[in-house]
Amino acid sequence: MDGVLRGTLRPLPKCDVLHSFTTRTLSPTKHFVYSGLIRGPSSLNDPPCRTDWFQSSELRKIVVGSGGNADKHSSLMWPPADLLGLFWGSAVALLVTRTLLLLLTFLCLLSSPLHLLSFTTLILYLRMETSVKAAELLVPPGPDKASSLETESLEGEAAASASSDSFDPMEEFSRRLQDILRTHGSADGLLDKPVVENIETDKTKEEVEGDLETDISLIKQSLNNLSLSEMVQKFAELAAQRRSDEQRMSSLQQKLSILQAERRCSIAARCKLEDLCRDLQNHYSALREETLQRCREDEEKRNEITNHFQEMLTEIQAQIEQHSVRNDKLHHENANLTDKLESLMNQYERREESLEKINKHRDLQHKLTEAKLQQANALLTEAEEKHKREKEYLLREAIDKTKKCFAMKEQELAMKKKLLVQAAEWKLQAKTLRQQATVMQAQIFHLLNELLVGR
């Protein structure tokens, strides 16, 4: 019997919250449980547990109808669809929260300490929320609420609606955080503006008076050396510089007031966020204690479940014996089916003979179509030869035409070369004539000069 159980059962993986239905005192053979047993995840990152063991109709009858203890153990079977939905919902929520945490990390690195404080508050809030979801998933329903799967699902929906109507501290924390961000988030845009540093001067009054006297003496010396127009120009430059300094001073005062308002806003936001962090930490510690208490209660329920599982194993063994009897009946039915198959084989052989006759008729039709195809191929080859002869004749004519075209082009090039040579000769002759004309003009001017000198 243990060998049969080894073939149909598998080792149960470790689980921190809800162990298997076996106890630690069982033998190694009995540390195997059916592959569909429900178990709680050791953490929120574990995949959802299999529930197809309770979805089996026969085994559900065994669990519910074993010894008339349906009311006692009905609370141990959770609705599989609701449980899977809760586990998958927690996995998706974790994925979304992790992406949000990564985005907020980058924002905090590029922003002010106010964002960093709000980021830490949000981390604590998300931890509170995930711990609450884990506590809700890990705690099974009490044994005194229902007597079957249908009544448990109805009561679960009613409890969910009642919890939504009641006060939720996490919603209050999220509302407070949103109020803080909504109130103090308008000062975030001011952080991108340049910060004006206050320049403190350590000069005393005596040093300032000494500097003024030296400046006055230098200005008098420069005024004695300058003209009236230069003095007017210097005065205009100083007036323009004074106006620009006044405008700069007004803008700096505005920036200073904005920065002071931003500092007051950040201090108020920091105080509110510190209060929110303290409240979240207190709520987290309370939830942790409550979760530990529920885990201790689950340990007690687990012991009851192990005893129930032992009874269930004996019932499964009886079920296996019933299946062996059923297998004998199936053996006799298989013998009857072999006789029927032999009759079907005889019918198949007769059908094959008729199919052979049909195939011979099709072979004759195939030969006839091949003869027709050969005749069509002969006509096609004859048409191709005729087309080939026409193509060769057209190619010869095209070659003759191209040769004539090339000859005409060569004649054209020769005529162009002759024309270029004649143009060059004409230009050379014109150049020589111009040179001769210039020489003659020079000689005539020389003779005229000699005649004028002789007179």
C-alpha cells in the first residue's frame, strides 16, 4: 500500500504559515500528501497554491462525508476560486508597488529632502498595506461560521462588505498622505529655480568710511582730468547701472521671499510627515502582533487537520481497493471489445479490395491524361521554335541598326573635331592679325614722333 501511495503522492514543500496535513511525528512514507493540498504561502512572493485536490468531486465527498463530520471539517476547505483570486491579486499588487518604489527612488534622488521624507512615508504605508493583505490571506475562516463550501463563500462576501463599511486605518493614512502632498506639493516647482545666496559682509563702519574717502578722492582726480562731455557720459552710464542694480535688487528680494515661504512650507510638511510615520509605525507593530497571534491559532488548527488527514488516508486506501474491483470488470469489457474489433477488421479488408478496383480505374484515366499532355507538349515545342526563329531575325535587324547608329555617331564626332580644329586655326589667325596691327600702330606712332621731333 505504501508503494501505491509513493506513486500517486509527492513531497510537500516547506511552508511557514500553513503546513501540510501531516504531523512531524509521521513516518517518512507518510510525509507525502496528495499533489493538490492547499497550503499557505511562506511569503507574498510565493506562487499561488494548487487547489485541484479539493476540486475533485470524489475526494470532496470523502472529506465532507467521512463519518458524519461534515460540520466539523467543512470550515477547513476554502473556496478554491476565491483563494486563487486573492493570491493572484496580492502578486499583481506587489509588482505594481515595486515599480512605483523604483520610480519614486529616481524622483527622490533628483528632488528635495521634502520628497525624500514623503518617499520614506510611502514605503512605510506600502509595507503596512502588504502586511494587512498577507494577514488577511494567511488566516483561514473559523470553524463555527458555516457547514459547507457554499455557505462559506456567502459568508465571505458578507464579511468583505462589512469590512468595507467599517473604518480602515490604512485608508485614513493614505488620505493624510494625499492631503500633505496636495497641500505642500505646489512648492515643488520652486525648487528648480536658482537659489540666491546671502552675501554677508564683515566690514565695519570705519572701513566703509575709509573706502568712501578713497573713492571720493579718486573721483575728484578723475573729474579734474575729464572734459564736460566725458563727465556727462560717465554720469549717464552710472545712472543706467543704478537702474539695473535696483531692478536686480527687487528680483532678488522677490526670490528671497519665495524661498522663505518654501522653507516654512517644507518645515510644516516635515512635521506632518513625521507624525504620519509614527502613526504608521504604531499601526504596523499592532498588525504584526495580531498576525503572530493568528499564526499561533493556525498552529492549533493544523494539529486538528493532521488527525483528519490520517482518517482520510484510510478512506483513500479503501477507495483504491474499490478501483481494483472495477479494473477487473473493465478487463472483461476489453475482451468483448476485442471481438468487436475483429469483426471491424474483416469489414476493413473487404473495403480495401473495393478500393483497389477503384485505384486501377484511376490509373487508366491517368495514362490517358498523360498521352494528352504529351501531345500538348509537342505543340508547345513547335510554337517555341517558331518564336525562337522570329526572335533571332529581330535580333539581327537590331544589331544592324545599332551598327549604323554607331557609324553615324563616329561621323558626327569626326565633323565636330574638324570644326574645333578650324575654330582654333581661325582664333590663331585672328591673334596674329591683332599682333601685326599693334606692331604697325607702334611703328606709325614712332614715325610720327620722329617727324614731330625733326620739325
